[in-house]
Amino acid sequence: MKKIKSKISFLEARSSKLVLKKSLGQHFLHNAHYLRKVADAADITRGEVVVEVGPGDGALTEKLLAFSCQVIGIEKDARLIPVLKEKFRKEILAGQLILVEGDILQFDPSDWKLKAHRYKLVGNIPYYITGALLKKFLSGKVQPSTLVFLMQKEVAQRIVRAKKESILSLSVKAYGESAYVASVPRGAFTPPPKVDSAIMRVRNISRKNFRSAAHEKKFFELIKNGFGKKRKFLASNLKSLLGPQHSNILQNVGINPRARAEDVPLRAWLALSKVEGLELSKL
């Protein structure tokens, strides 16, 4: 027991001496309560594959491995790779943990023979790549089945709880069922970020809302144009796309022409994207 404790103390001391990089958005979560909440939110079962975004010093990695799953940890900071290799030597030798030094935004699931909807994505992510990460994995060819991110609280609220929609909230909801799991105070991190965080989950990720790649493209072009000028009514923003019958087209799918894009729910946007005769060449 003394040897185990001394080893943990050594690793903690080694990782604590590292000067965390602001450029990588490094804020390590060490609070056991919130680490468990992140891991539990993923509903991991034995033998599943979990891709972890930025293992850092391995605090969350340890919780994930406890579910007897296989973890592929993508860590961009080369200084942390030796720390992780030493801390999880046993798990690496057993093949339960695979460490990859690299940028998660460059990670290709197919390179690791991962299949769509056959792996989960979990991580305490750098705030500045939140949008890029969501876009990459939700709209990618090899989608995860579930995504759990520890992210900026304001962004999680905007996606899940806000009364007004945004391009981001609609984009997430179009691919899966989003949920606000829990708030995480800034004091739970080392060093503390300037804002509070939240655990957000998206599960049952799929393309079931889209009939084809062309339909998927049409949906996103419509919402992009719909939010083009936020102060204008939707009918005005979409007039060039929908043509002279724009008001009638909107009314036929249950959208008030004088509504603004932020007031239109996902189901109405999807209905609009299914209207026949909207040529992609115009978009």
C-alpha cells in the first residue's frame, strides 16, 4: 500500500510541476464528484470503446477505465504523454488504454477501425474548440453513439436550455438528443477557469432526420441563411432562396413569416428543408 501511495504522490508531483498552457485551454478537473458525473453520463458498458479528448493528467481517464472499457486517449500536449504512460503502465500493456499524441481535430476514427455509432466520445474539452469539435463528430462520417463534454456553462445552456434557438443549438439537436447533465463550479478545476462549466450529453446520434446528403446540406444552408440577419424576419432572410412564394411556403410548414430564425423550432426547420422544389443551386 505504501508503494502505491508513494507512486501516486510522485505522479501527482510530477504533473503539478508542469506549467499548464493557456494556448491549449488546460484546466484540469480533480474533483472526484464531478469526475464521476462526467463518466456516468456516458452510460459506458463493459467492452465499449471510448475516445477521450485530452486526458491531461489522467484524472478522468482513471474513472473511464473503471468501467472495463477500452479508452483511446488523444492528447495534444507532448509533455503529458510520459506522465500518462507511467500512471497507466498496466492498462497500456493490457491494451485497455491506447495513448495517441495528436490533435483531436485531426483525429480520424476510421484510422482506428472505429465504426459509426460503435464508440463514445468523452472529454474535458478546451473551450475554444467546442464548436469545431461538435461539428467534426456530429456531422462526420463516423459518428459516435454518445458524446459527453465538460464545457463552458453558458454554451451548454445555449444549446440545451435556451428559449431562443441558434445555429449551434439547432445543429446539435438535428443529430441527437441533447441534455444538460450538471453544472460544475470553476473552483473544481486547477487552475480555475474564469467561468463556470457544465456537463452536456448528446446521445442517440444519427442522421435519421436527413433523407440524404443533399437534404442534410439543404437544412444547414437554410438555417445559415435564416440567421444571416438576426433582426430581420425569417421571410425576409429567406426570400432569395424561397422565391416570390416565400411567405406561403413558410406558412405551409407552420412558420409565421414574421417570425425570426431564433423563434423557429427544429421540427419546423426540418419540415422546411423537405419542401420540394428548393434547388440546391440557389443555395
